Amino acid sequence: MEQEQRSLMLTDDAFKKIIITKETPAPYYNDDGVLVMSVYDFLLNPNSLEQ
């Protein structure tokens, strides 16, 4: 998780930062403003990125 987040922090703030995992129980934003969600929420919920 730390490795994935480190590369996202190097991008400009104009882009939405998302980490998709296999084991996250519910979508949430971490302290750095990165949306963390499970692959199931990402694929099955058409509005998953609008949170």
C-alpha cells in the first residue's frame, strides 16, 4: 500500500488518486486524500468513482 501511494503523491493534484485493492471492506479516503476501494466495488458499482 505504501509503495502504491508513494507514486500517486508525485502526480499533480488535478488527478483523482485511487488505489484498488482486493481486501478493502468499504471505500474510504485516507489522510492523503487517496480513495481506497476494493476491486469488487470498483467493477460492480457504476458510480464508485463519484464518492
